Amino acid sequence: MAVVAAALVWGASTSAASRPPKFVYQRLQLPNGLTAVLHQDRSTPIVNVQLWYHVGSKDERPGRTGFAHLFEHLMFKGSRNVEPEQHTSIVASVGGQANAYTNEDTTVFWQTVPSQFLPLVLWMEADRMATLRIDEDTFVREREVVKEERRMRVENQPYGRLNEIIYEQAFTQHPYRHPVIGSMDDLNAATIDDVRDFYATYYVPSNVTVVLSGDFDMDQAVGLVNQYLGRVPKAGQPVPRDIPREPPQTQERRAVVEDAVPLPAVVVAHHITYDGHPDAYPLHIAAKVLSDGQSSRIYRTLVYESGLALTAFGQANLIEHPNLFYAVAIVNPGQTPAAVEKALIAELDRMKADGVTPRELQRSKNQFARDYILGRETVQQKATHLAHAEVLHADITTADGEFDIFQNITQADVQRVAKTYFRPETRVVIHVMPKGTGAQGAAEARR
Amino acid sequence: MRTFVVAALSLTVLTSVAVGQAAQSWPREFPPRPLQPRPVTFPEFEVRKMANGLTVVLVSQNEQPAISVRMIVRAGAAQDPKGKMGLAMLTATLLDQGAGARTAQQLADEVDFIGGLLGTGAGTDLSFVNTVVMRDDYATGLALMADVVRRPTFLSEEIERQRQQALSGLKVAAEDPDSVAGLVIDRLIFGFHPYGLPGAGTAESLQSLTRDDFVEFHRRHFVPNNALVAVVGDVTHADAMAGIERYFGDWKPGEVPAFNPIAPPEPTRRVIVIDRPDAVQTEIRLGQLAIPRRHADFDALNQAVKILGGEGANRLQQVLRSQRQLTYGASADLDSYKWSGAIVADTDTQTATTAEALRLAVDEFARLQRERVGESELEAAQDYTVGHFPLTIETPDQIATQVLNQLFYELPVDDLPKYRERILGVTPDDVQRVARAFVRPDRLSVVLVGNASQFVDSLKGIGFAEYERIPIDRVDLLSADLKKP
């Protein structure tokens, strides 16, 4: 019975091979500026609710890196009707899950609960959006937790600093230069006034998109969204968007960095465009051909055939502002970073010179369709896709539309973007060497 | 549902300032009542057994046009022969590196080309091969999978390639404090029982593996009467079964080797400090021997450990993070395997607070064993477990996993729909009884991986005067004192 109901709600034929069903949803704009997207899926009696605050580490001021993420933690510290730390335990007490994450562009709060608790979740989210409790003591204590999080994720892990190293070298002006978790110095410098300013500036309804995905009655859910989130007062001022731009890179950058790594790592990165730009889609395909699966070019050449690398992967980091494509290889014992660098660059050059084969293109499209389908199984995944399209593309139709864009990409498109973006002057090459071996790495890097 | 929300909230006078835009006019109120709940039932599934002994689980759900096929073989790292640690792991890795008439690259290319996924691996008690394909590629996926499961070629050059990768992997893991702490705590808890030995092998054991070892391990364990397979997703039971019959129906059964490991040692208090001088944080593990998955007290002890460090309660997190800000996270798990099990608590803290965090964690083991848990605390753990149930049956893969788990541990599948009653049937008396029977705070094994010279002097003050200190590059899991000579 549940299966039949789901098929009707999706309203889609399943006869076309491997074409996922389209989203059916309602989109609302509340008088206070909040955007709501409601997607009904009655196959399991649960509901996922996500609030996307359009603020991330790229909105941070210099000297205050890590603030957006620190603030995410403070959102669990109580509001008028919810005691500190109770948000998560109340959700857990009904069997639900709640958490949050912060990235460069957004701060996302989510919960999945048995569907009868939808009113509770909307009520709690409205409560903290409108009346967060902020005091000095809580703030100082939570900052210590964030510092432990930084130690755990970054400082105490082999290759934990790799991302920081890449972005420090590749960006000079744009806040993407700074890690989301921030620096210890900046975390220490943050004050309670910063907290209050940040809340008043960014935690306002016009900066929020809420997505509901799951088992609910549409009219009832629209009523609940209006009842609870609708009563949060409208902000008095627009959300600032004055983020410094990164000047174009005009010559190759090279660096040798020492870090606590067991084996050297080589990074070859290029500046690329932003998520949603027409070039972004062929760049995704290029990245897949280079690095998705054991038949990808980088895996085959560096890991399988030559044994140069223990592991090698690449990624087009397409986010709200122009970012990076980067390939990383961990150098196997007995091999040199110089040889690994040469092999990585050779793969990028080959894509510029010869593009991709028809089979590689088809394979990438099939892999894309797979990721698309397998990435839309749970209500949380569905809500995430809708929110991503609404917030980062400012166009919710891309949640479905991207499938066809990808399937229509040609070989010429992929070669064109390879030529556009994989140029020597936009390249950043980094050798990350185990402590005490940097000089050797530097000599090799010069060769 | 019990008085969950009202008990958790209080409308006390605010002690801190609400800075929100709506601070003045926002109402003080109780949370809204839940809507009418919809009934939760365990979705339909079917279990069949083929003539050759292969157990087949079928779950049909057609929301997304994909099919997943998951096979489990009842042999994992625990079945590694003496001195051959890493054999199960490397055998599993090699399954898709050449099988039937296809080379490793041909297999990878075919899987990637159809937009499929193929994964192989080994755990403690089992090996697995998982395939995901789009609906129209079901037969192609099964053909590839049958080769991988039944006809791996174990070519010498692929063995060497994967051996080198595994050796490099060991080198990286040896410097990862989380990984080292996990290996050492298992070794302390399980001793020289197979669960105490490194499933990824050692440099020496990996070097010693020959092609004959792989062929023999595969021949002995990869037989249909030692395997389970689940087909889930956009396929009818009849079509799913027809495919399995076609590709696995002529798989010949074999005699499954007996498994008679030595017993794990009695719990003993032992503290190992792994010195990593450049560490900024100490990885902390505390643990002790517990019970296997198929044990009459599993549900009760599992609720007890959830109170100690699981979702819905988690005393460790409350004390170490919420009250003292010593860590980003603290938890405890009941890791129950086929033949034995352990309670392991896991946290990390900056070097200077190592002793404090350890003391607090040990105190929570002691408190669990000493004090009867309150009704409300047990209810919170139970409410989480029971309420969470619909979240665990959302995707066909999740449903199949639950069925496979029951079958793997030889538990009745009829118990799945009775889950709620079983969990709610655990009483504070049960928790107290199992905590007294199984929790041993005076005999905990402890592993601390961090900058030893900065914290060892403080261990005496918290009652841990005796400890063994080992530099991280001299850890030897196979020697009695855990140290390379």
C-alpha cells in the first residue's frame, strides 16, 4: 500500500530507463520573508525538516574566521521556551535525529522525526530563530568544545590540514581562503558582541529557507509553517552580501609545505567557476572522467598502472562563488613527489589536448544518473536537493532540471572547459612533505 | 508515548538574556502536542532458501529505479589462519581485481560504464560483495557479481599490487591515533582471540601471504551454504529470484570449516600509554569484554550501554562535553559480534585534560554498575530506540540490512516486527542486573594515545599509578607486552 501511495504522489512514470521521478512540491513565501518548500512523500511515517540559513564562512570578517560554525553550536544553547542542550534531547526523546553543519556558504539545521512530531520541530526552530539565549558564560564554554572539534578534525589527523593548506595557497582575497572551522587565534578573539551582531544580521527570516520532506498532510503542514515560523518578526535591514572577490590568478603558484603526514602528498589545483554556471556541468564530467571509480584516468595511471600513488582523487569543488578543481595524490614509498606531479599534470593536459572519448562521456553520464538516483532515496536527501537548488542556485527548478543538462553535455563541451580552466597560469601546485623532509621536496619541486 | 516533552522542558524564569528580535513579545508556552501517529509496521520481506543452501532475502520497493544486491559470506578476519592476519581482508579486496574472463580493469570499466557500484570487503565475522545497478541492468550486475563471488582469478600481479597498497595503508594507519587506539584496545580486551588481532594484518603477515592462501580461503569459505544474499529495490520477488537462480543456482555447496577459537581472557585492568610527542589531543579508549550478539541479555545490556554513552541518554557526553567542555564527543558502544563482544567508550581531549577526562569516564562505568538507573533515564533511552524505529526502515537497503543481521546472528526474523515490545520490556531491574553481571569498572582496559610526557604524571593522582608506555612507532600487537623488541 505504501509503495502505491508513493508512486501516485511522485506522479511519475517509471517506464523510462533510469530516469528518476521528478519532485512534486509547494513553494511559499511568508510575509516575514522566509521561504518554505514542502515536498510530500508518504512512503514511511517520518518527516525531515531542514532550515538553511544563507550564511557561511565566506560571510565572516577577517580576524573572525570560524564564527559561522561557532554560531551553529550556540543555536543549541536554548531559547525562550527551550532549555540549553534540550533541542537535541527532545528530538532524541521521540526517536528523531537532529544535527547541524556549516560550510562556506550555508549553515544548515536538520531533524528527522516520526511524522506526528512535525509541529514540535517547527515550534522549536521558530523559538531559536526568534529568541536565542546568548550569555557570556555559555559562549565561552562552547568555544572550548569547538576548539576540541578543531583539534580532533584538523590538528590530530594525518592529512587533517590538507584542505587548509590548499586554500591558503590558492586564495588571496576571497574568504574561501579560510577554513570553515577557523583558526585558534580567531576563535579566541571572538566576543559576545560579535555573537549578538551575527545573530541580528544573518539569523533573520529573509535569510532562511525551510524545507519539509516526508509524510504530512499538505494543508496542515502549510498551516503549521505559517503558525510557527510565520510569527518570527521580519528583519529591519537586508542581509549584507559585500564579499571580497578573488582577483584572477595570472601565474602558476607553487609551494612546498611541511606537515605531520606519514607520506608526501601532491596537490594540483586550478581555479574554476561557480556552481550553476553553464561551465560547471562539463567540469563535473571532467572531474568524473579524471577521478570517479577505478576506471577513472587518475586512478588508472597513478595508482593502478604506475604505483606512483597510494591513493589519488580529484574533485571539482563547485560552490556558490568560484572555487577550485583539485587533484590529490599520496606518494607511495620509493616514488617522488616530482614524478607524481608530472603524472597529474599530464592527465589534465591530455584532457585539454584530446578531450574525452564517447565511452568515457557516456560512462560519466551513467555515473551521474546513478548518483542522482541513489542520492534521492531518503527524505533527508530529497530535502537537501530542494534546499540546495533554492538557496544556492536561487532557482528551485534546478533540483530536477540538472538531470537533463548533464545528459545533454557533449565531448566538445568537456574539452572546451578543460582548455578554459586547466591553464598553467591558473594552476596551484603544492607538495606537502613529512616533517623534516621539506628541503628535499623543495629541491624536487624546482626541477 | 509517554510524557516526553513536558518533562524535558521547564518554563522557568530566564536566567540569561534572550537577544532575539522578538524577545519582548514572544510567548512563553508549552510545546505543541503531536499529531495523530500513523501506524508503523515492519515492511514486507521474504526469506527463501535455495537447494544449494544459499539464503535469499527479497525486498521489493519501486520508488527509485535501482536494484541493490548484497551478499554476505560467513567468514571474516576472525577466520584468518594463525600468522595470516589480513588474509580475509586481502581476499575480499582481490575478488574484483580480476574474475571469470575479465581483468580488474575490464571489471571496473563495465561496472562504471553502466553506472553501477561494486564493493567488496571483509569485517570481523564476514566478507561481503555489494552491487547496485539501475533497474534495466539487473542481469548484467548479477553476471559481474557471480564472477566476483565465485570465480576470482587471484592473478599474481594483482596480488602484488594490492599487497603494496595494503602495506602503504598500514603505514598511514600506524600514525593515525584513532586507528592505533582502536587496534590496541581490541588487543587488550580480546587478547589473542581472533577479535584481538589486526584484521588488516601486519607488515610481516601481509608479506607472508601466497596465492595459495587466497585460493584456499576462497575455496573453503565462499560456498552457497555459507552465504546470504539480499535483493532489494525496483524488482518483483519473482524476477529477483529468477536472476539469483540463474547466476547462483549451480554454485556447488561445500563443507564449512569448524571454528574453534581460543577464549578471550578474563577482564584485567591494564593501562597502555602510546606516546605520540607531536599530538595536541589524547585519544582515549576504555573497554572490557562483554557478550556476543546472540545472548539473552543483549537487549538489556544494550540499553544500559546506551544510558552510558548512546543516543537518547549518553551520560559520558553530558559529563565530558556539556558539563566540562573537555571534548567534542564522547560515546560508548556495545560491540557485539558473533562469538564475543565488548563495551568500548571513546573520546578525545586536549593533552592537558587527559587525566580528568579518563577519570570522569571511568567514574561513569562505576556509576552504571553501582547505581540503579532511574525510570526516566531508561525511558529516554527506550523512547529513542523505539521512536527511532521508523527511521530505520526508510530505504529498502535499510530493511534488508535488518533482515540480514537477524539471519547472520541466527536470531528469529519473526522478532523484527516485535522490536518495540522487546525494547519496552526492559526494566530498571533488568538493567541493574546486567550492569552488575557484566560491567567491570575495576577491570577496564585503557588506551591513551597522545603526548605522554605531558600527562603521565597526572595519571597517578586519579588512581592509575601503573601504566605501560610505548612509543607509537614501537607498537607490536603480537607481543605480550605490545612492544617491539
